[in-house]
Amino acid sequence: VQLQAFGGGLVQAGGSLRLSCAASGDTYSTYAIGWFRQAPGKEREFVAGITRSAGRTAYADSVKGRFTISRDNTMNTVDLQMDTLKPEDTAVYYCASRRAAGSIYYAGAYNYWGQGTQVTVSS
């Protein structure tokens, strides 16, 4: 599975951005796709995830009510709508996919990762 994340950029606080993750290859075996982020000097953290079959979603507490993850039926595209952005949302955002069922919060369980896309929120 190959993943490509795009849509990052520079935005003022309170603004919005929409990230997209394009998946190709054996996406039929994908159980879930997640978005993670990593700010300078910090560990990579879970942002949001969505499962293929039931479309179950999960969000980090820090983004609940502001971010929305969605997918198309083929799981070839997973979007992350980010509203009411804050400076602390500044990070490189990555999408990842996992084959096995289980927690979608844990980065170590993901099998494939895309390159990151930079999101910068100015105050």
C-alpha cells in the first residue's frame, strides 16, 4: 500500500485546512487509516482514525469538535477537515494504514506510512 498525504499549508489561527490521504495498491486489505502528527521536539501523536468496514471514527481529545475524518467507500481517499485551527496544531501530519483489526490509536500497529505534509498555524 502506498500513501500520499497532501493539503498542508500556512493558515491563521481560527482558519481551516483540508488534508487528503491518497492510498493505492492493496487497499482492500486495509482495516483502518489514521492521521498522526509530529511537532518539533515532540513525539508523534494520534490525531484521528477511521475504519474501513463500519466507518468507525476516533479522535484525540485535543482535536474533538474541530477536526473531522472521512473516507470514500473504497478507502482510497481519507480526508481530514481541520477547522478552528490553533497554533498548537502546527506539525507535520502523516497518514498511515493498518491491516489488522484493533486499536486505531496506536502508531506502532500501522503498517504503511505516507510522507508528511506540513501544517503551520500562525497566531
